[in-house]
Amino acid sequence: MQLQFTAQHVAEATDYEEIKVGCSMGGLLEVLTRPWTLHILWLLSRNGPMRFGALRRAVEGISARLLTVRLRTLEERGFVERSVRPTNPPEVTYIPTPRLADMNLFMEQLHKLSDKWQAEDVLKHTKPHVS
Amino acid sequence: MQLQFTAQHVAEATDYEEIKVGCSMGGLLEVLTRPWTLHILWLLSRNGPMRFGALRRAVEGISARLLTVRLRTLEERGFVERSVRPTNPPEVTYIPTPRLADMNLFMEQLHKLSDKWQAEDVLKHTKPHVS
DNA sequence: CAGTATCCGCCGGGATACTG
DNA sequence: CAGTATCCCGGCGGATACTG
């Protein structure tokens, strides 16, 4: 949209009450922003299929219980497929779906942006005064 | 890894433990996935500048306290600019920055995806059996 | 209007123990 | 290995009251 906003825009910034968060977007955001969720998706979309244990170790600090809960939700939402090999011991692998591949596109974009912004912030922080 | 930002008195009530991801992405995700944050950004990036009250009404269910906390963080991270007109009553407007405009790009993508996925899910639900 | 200060209830999520 | 069941605590965030 627009990059620059003038004082006029500020003055006009009144009655926006009618605009709400879109329904499908709202539900999606609610799921994606639960703790660890994006981290899990980020790992799976970059690494490809991962076993439960590997995921558990990669997502440092998460408990088994919560990882299970998150993966179940992601499975319901169609972001991962759960593949079980009933061996002994069992081997459960979580496989990214095409839907997750779609998400990977903009997760990479966000990753690039985060690098760019961090670089900007570091510059600003190490050079607080203009000489 | 993470920039130190201090808004002690305000932030201490919402002091999340840092999620370790090992790159700039981690700190960003940690901020963005706090409750309401993406909703706020989504609204601002679509609507342009909004006043505090309008934002409060648009982000249905959020309390004034938490909205303030979130906006402070977003200001520190450079996603919004806070503009105060010391009239009586005061008029405070939150203005999207170029950085938020960058984010808008992939938020729109995510929005499109969310619509697409919802449509898919509805189809799958109304047509459980393939004829 | 746009916050801030204070209190406090609730539940998300960790820890632990156990199973197929 | 990949979970599930249960208990329990900390702190997130809402509610309320107040101010410039």
C-alpha cells in the first residue's frame, strides 16, 4: 500500500471501527501464534520430515506433552501428516504437506526481513549519535 | 541475538521467556506471536493510521492495558510510530512505518492462503465421500 | 480520550510417572 | 520410542479504579 503517511492521514484516522480481522485469517492466526507452533512449522518446512524425538530435541525447551498437542492441531489443520511405522520401538514421522510448503514461501520472506531489520537495529544501536 | 529494550514498568507484567531459535527469526517470532500482536499489525497495515480507541474497538476483546503494552513493544521494534496531539482530550494515533509495510506483503499472502485453505476445508467437509 | 496502577483468578503448560 | 495421565504452580491478562 502506501509507505508514507502525512499529518493529514493522522488527522483523518478516525472511524475505522467497522473493519475487523477477517474470519479465516483470525482463526489461522490464533492457531499459528500459539507458543512453539511457528517454531515447529519453521523446522519442518526447512528440514523436511522429522521424527517425534528429533523434533523434540530441535525445539529446545518444549515438553513432550505440548509438542504432542501442537502436532495434533497441525495435523487437523492439514500442515503435517502423521506417519506411523508400528515397529518396536515405534517410529512416528511428521511430514510437511503441500499446505506447509505454501507457508514456507513467506516464512522465508519473513526470515529475510528479520535479518535485514536486525542489521538495521544493530547499526542504529552502535551509532546512536550522528557525528 | 536479541536487542535489549527496556520498558520495565510496562513490560514486566508481560515478560515472556525467550524462545530459542538461534537466529534473528527467533526474537521476531517471539514478539509477533504474543497474543493480539499480529491482529494489531494486520489492522494497522490494512487501515493505515488508527487512534487508540479505534484500535481498541477493532481488536475485539483486548483490554486497554494489554493494548498499551503491545503497542509499546511494536513502537520499540519499529513497526509503528506513536503520534500525540496534546489537545484536550488528547489524541494519540498509531502510524504504520515502512517496516510494517514490508510485513504487509506477506500478511496479505497469508490472508490469501487462509481463504484458500478455508475453502478447501469447507469442500472437504461438505463432500466427505468421493463419488 | 488515552492511558496507568493494583489486584487477583484462571489455566496453559511444565514435571513426573507410567504404558504399548 | 512415542506418547498419555495426573497434578500443580506461575504469571498472563482481565477487571476495576483512578489520572492528566
